Amino acid sequence: MAILEVDGLKVYFHTRNGVVKAVDDVSFSVDSGETLAIVGESGSGKSVTCYSLLDLLPKPPAKIEGGTALFNGKDLLTCTADEMRHHRCNDIAVIFQDPMTSLNPFLTIGEQLIEPLIYHPDKSKIETRSRAKEKAVKLLDEVGIIDPHTRFNCYPHEFSGGMRQRVMIAMALITEPKLLICDEPTTALDVTIQAQILELIKKLQETRNVAVIFISHDLGVVAGIADKIIVMCEGTIRETGDTDAVFYHSSNDYTKKLLDAIPEGAKVLPNRVTSNEPLVEVSNLKTFFKNESGKNDDDRYIKAVNNVSLTIPRGEILGLVGESGSGKSTLGRSILQLAPTTQGSVKFEGKTLTGLSSSELFPWRRKMQMIFQDPYASLNPRMTVFETLSEPLLYHKLATKKTIASQIKQLMDDVGLSQGQLKKYPHEFSGGQRQRIAIGRAIATKPEFIIADEPVSALDVTIQAQILDLILDLVERHNLTMMFISHDLSVVRYICDRVVIMQHGVVVEEGDTEMLWANPQQLYTKDLLAAIPLADPISERARMARI
Amino acid sequence: MDSIETDKGSSLWKDAWIKLSKNRLALVGLGLLVILIVTSLLTPIIAPYGYEAQNLDMGATAPSLQHWLGTDIFGRDMLTRIMYGGRVSLMVGFIATAVALVIGILWGATAGFFGGRLDAIMMRIVDVLYALPFMIFIILLMVVFGRNILLLFFAIGAVEWLTMARIVRSQVMALRNQEFVEAASSLGLSQWTIIRRHIIPNTLGPVIVYTTLTIPSVMLLEAFLSFLGLGIQPPQSSWGLLINYGVETMEEYPWLLIFPGLALSLTLFALNFLGDGLRDALDPRTSKD
């Protein structure tokens, strides 16, 4: 029996620039004990749909223009604030994306856990502190927190990201809801942690028989846990169906486009010139940061990069893989001399860069560039595209006033942007377009070596595919050497010739991409590879069963 | 390098001007300020009376055709007094604020950008100056350098920059870890160029708002100092001083308070409208229409 039936839901945002139809005529239903995945790219309306059910949208600008959302026969869209509070306290719970910001840092997790029980709006349901604590400890145990009695009194900062998300799940379940809404619950987590959390949600859902709405941008993540899938785009439902039907027999163009955009297998570049001549040589590199709170000699320094040696031959795309905190970004910045190194050396074209002053480094800067992760932060918001692109050319005296306009037009062509957009500011572009501008800035000086630090992880999957293809195209055309830093192993496999795996500042394993995939040597590498969610329901279910 | 400067001038500032010219309130503010400044400049020519011209027999009279804004207890024309007072007040307001702005931005941006020990030292200096009683500081300056209107500008500016430095520093610290700053250093831009081109323009929003708040508070500070006999001396006048005298005789001769008060409020309104307009205009993220 359907626990939630949404019919013809319309949510419009009334902004100064007109009406945005965030959700337009969306209908679906969820049965108890069922997992419904809502999949879509950013701006598809997937989150707005769910938030409107719980009255969590800012109104104005949001306005519910029509439709019904029957929860056990009662319409959520027309209920009063008190009734809504009742629903939130008893029936429906939400898990948010970022476990780092969803917990109050000033309260112990125990205090936050029992809050809904001891401040329940329904006086008859208020529990005593000790009973509430008992319940909370039991639940913490169930979500996999070790030593729940002690951990009950800990503050959020004492937990890692994955553990915090477990706490969040416990918080959502403490009221024993009948419907659980998960809004990208694993997007902010590392891939091995993500696998654990997905498994936990699946297990809890089965034992407690709750209905789950799982919002995600990643088809791979939902493949193993969803019973039904809704594909949304621009506020409308493009496809509804059983998981297998959506993955294997979809006739919808948009769904196909999403599935096609998932990087799979290795891609071989036809016209690449690789040589054995090393372009970048890193030997015994150490980058330590002072840790003010360190007590003994061992933790006085944070060893972000600890004794790393690697060589990148000219023309190679080297993948650098690791989870958050593995030191992969610091290694990238140390190679470019953007982070001060502690020991060891970095050589570029045989010339030692470590220890050079910034003026001595200047001519080398032209040859090594960087592409950053967040296209919203990597462009100066007060500079037009023209200014952003002209800066590297002018500072390195690669253009004169006469030639600069045509050079910048050429750059815009290279990265696939139209020339009419030169006078625009970054905020007028979408995330993918901004990343194109950032790539244009990086290749403006005609560098030989580019470090790309998670260049596609902030982008939607279809945009991600386009940017990856652009990067591959540029590597090929300009004969670039690249270090590609990523946490996403599928992307790395798609784009890289060779892979280096890092953990805790140390290189764990390195090897040719396909050989490493086929035959990983280290336990950590095996764990990483096993944790990748597969965009294929049958093998994904089998994989989850194995773990 | 020069060409970059001109390119910069032709976009952010030019776009800002286009946007500002579409903002009616900001234009009204700008217009009012221009009128006030032009009036102050031309005061010696267009003022109806001399600012010392007394008429003790007449005493304080209400506004009339001869004296549009009335006269004070010495029979001096209020319109003239306000016009002359405006010269002092606007000058103190703008110059002292400009001093505060320049020192504050440079100091705060340097401390925030370089961080570490330099930041610690620079900000402790700010803390010490904060803790120094303002009056003692001013009086010491007056004792050492004597009474001088230029010293007044300097003294007020030297105190007001402290808050500006703190605001700019916190902004810069948030900005310096942004990826676009890192991108600039990976291009090999010098640190000073990064501060100038990438950091300072992005701190303009709060700086402009704080500046529009500083100007009126500086004008009142001048009145306070003058009231203590440390600023300008009678028979010279300023809006702050006029307001102070006006307060004393508020019950009998309300126009002595109302008109200088109006002049100050008008300036404040104009500054706020212009400041808000400037803040929006300098932020490309606000829509162009």
C-alpha cells in the first residue's frame, strides 16, 4: 500500500527575473518498505520536490501552485504548521547531504539525538531522559557506532565524516519514522565510507520496513539500493520505472544520456606522443604542516606528504587517487611550488624547482598550470572572462595589445565557448562553462604540464563527460602532460594512463591503469576498487551483497 | 603591465558606472553630495552675510525673508553659518575618512594576506591603539603639535582606520584561500599584484558600507573635539558645533538645532544612498538592470 502519493505537484519560484518552474506536475508514490530513488542533475527539482513535502522551502520565493501529497491519506501540502510538526516528529525524517554542517557543534550528539523524544509536541509521547538515552544508545549501536555509551556524550567534532553521517541516520530514525528522505546522503563522503553508509541504509530499511526516498545525482549510487527510479530534469519527470527497467530497457533519451555520461572502461587516445623522457621528477618529497595542538614529537607536524617519489614522463596522464586527507591535493600544490615543501626535491625538465625564489620560479610558472576543483571559487567574481583570460597572457608577455583579442578568441574556441561571452562575469555562466573558462586560463600560457585537481567532481554527470572529453582533446592537441587528481576511480580509469594511489601522505601503489584494475596488489587498493558503485543494478547488488 | 590597468578600468569600474547611472536613489544621493560640495566651495562668494557678522541688537530671530534660516543669539545669519560650517564638516568627513580608508585597507590587507607572525604583530599594534584612550591620544597630539586643523584630520583618521583594518583583514583572510587567488599565484603574479588585483576589489562591498557610516561619525567626532576646544575655534564653525549649541537652546530657539541637524542628516542620507548604490554597482553579481 502506498504510504505517500504525490499527484500533480507544482512548485514555482517567483523571482525578480520571472517565474522558475522548479517542480512542474510531478506525480509518484512510495510504498512502505520500498526505496524510491529520485535521480537528476542540479536544478532538476529533485530536492525541491522532497522539501516541499515537509514545508522546508523558503516561502517566498517558493510557492506551491498545485497538486496533492497524500501521506497515509492526509494531504501534506495543506496541513497546518502544528500538523506538519507532528508529521516531522512522528512520521517523516530527513537525512541531509553534508554531515559536517547538519549537526550542532555545541551540543553532544546524545543531546541532539534525544531532542525529538524529550521535547515531543505530543505531551503524552514525551519520554524521560533515561528512557530516551536508552533508546538512543541502542540506535547508535544499530547504526554501527562502536562503544555507544561513551560516544553518546561526545561532540560532533570528535567524529569523522562517515561516523557523523551514521549519527545523522540514527537521529532520523529515533522517532521511528515511516518515511525516510535521504538527500544525497553519501555525496560528501569518501568512496569506501559511501559504500558502508549505503549498505547501512539498505539494511535499516529492510529491518525496519520504512519507505525511503533517496535523492541522488549519481545513477551508480542508486543502482544497488533502489526499487524504483524517477529520472527528473528541469522540474519534470522524464521517466519512472523499476530499477532494472530504467537501467536496461530505457527508451527515454534523457535517461540514456545520463547512463552514457557515466565514465566506463578505459579510453585510448589515438594520436598521443608519449616518450620516456621524464618531465616531472619528484624525489623524497615531504610537505609537513605545523600542528599547534600537537603534544609529542610525532604529532607536532601534520605529514600531508610524506616521502613521495614519482616520475611523470612527457605526454602521460597520471592519475593521483586518494580519499580526503590523503595528501593528494597537497602533493599537487607542492609540485607546483604553491605549498612550501619541507624536504626533497621537484625537478621540471631536469631543473630543480624546490628552493627557488618566486622571481626565479616565474619563467617556470608559464610551463606548469593548474585546474581547480570548484569552478565557482576558482574565478575572480569581479573580472570579466576577457580579463581572466588576458591576465596570464599579459603577465607572461605572450601577447601584445594588438594580438590579445585574437589570442583570447582562439582560447575561447579551444575550450568551446562562444566569443560573444567575453564581456560577461563568471556568475553569468553555468558550472560547466566556468570550468571551461578556468581550463582556458590554464592553457593560455601554452603550458607543458597541467595539474588538474578534481576538475569534474563539482559538476553534473553529463557536464562531467563533456569536460573530460575537452581535457582529453586538449591533451591530445597541445601534447600536454597531466597529473589528474581525483577521488573518483571511474573517472581516473577513463582518462589516465597510469595511476598512483595515496593514503595518509604516502604512495601505496602505482601502476598502469588497466593492470592496476585487473590486479591490485595492496589491500587498500583492493578496498578502494571494491567500493566503487557500479551503474549496473545486477552487478551492484551482487557487489553490495559481497561486502 | 600598463595595459592591464586600462583593461581593468574599462570593465569593473565602467560597468559599475553604467549600473550606478541606472540607480535613481544613488543618483539623487550623488547629486545632493555634489550640490553640498559645490556650495561649500563657493561659500565665500555666495554666502549672504559674513560668518562673523554679528547683530547683537537683533539676537536670535526665527526664519524670515532677510534671514532664511533665522539668526543665532548673536544675530549671525544661520544660513551663512551652516554654509561655512559645511566647509569644515565635509572637509573633515572626507579627508579623515580617506586617511582611515587608505591606512585601514593597506594595513588590513597586508596583515590578512601574509598571515602568520606579521599578522600577529600588525594586529597587536591595532589592539594597542584600540586600547589607548582616544581623548588622551588626541590631547597628546594637540599638546605636542599645537592646534592645527590638519592635525585634526590626521588624528581622527588615525583612530578610525583601526576598525577598517579589522574589517578588511577578516575579508582578506576569507579570500586568500580561494582558488582564484591560488590560480593567480600559480600564474606567477607577485603577491602585491594579487592583493591589488584580486583581493582588494573583492573586499569593496563591506568597505564601502563602512565608509558611508564612518563619514558622519567623523563629522560628529569633530564636533565633540571642537566642543572640548580641541578642534576648530569660534567664530569658525562646523555642523557639529552648531548642533551642539543648538541643543543648549533647543527650547527657545529650535531653528538653531533643526537646520544644522537637517544639513547633517541630508548628507547622511545622500551618503547612504550613494554607498548602497556603489556597493551594488561594484558587485557584478547584482543584475544589470
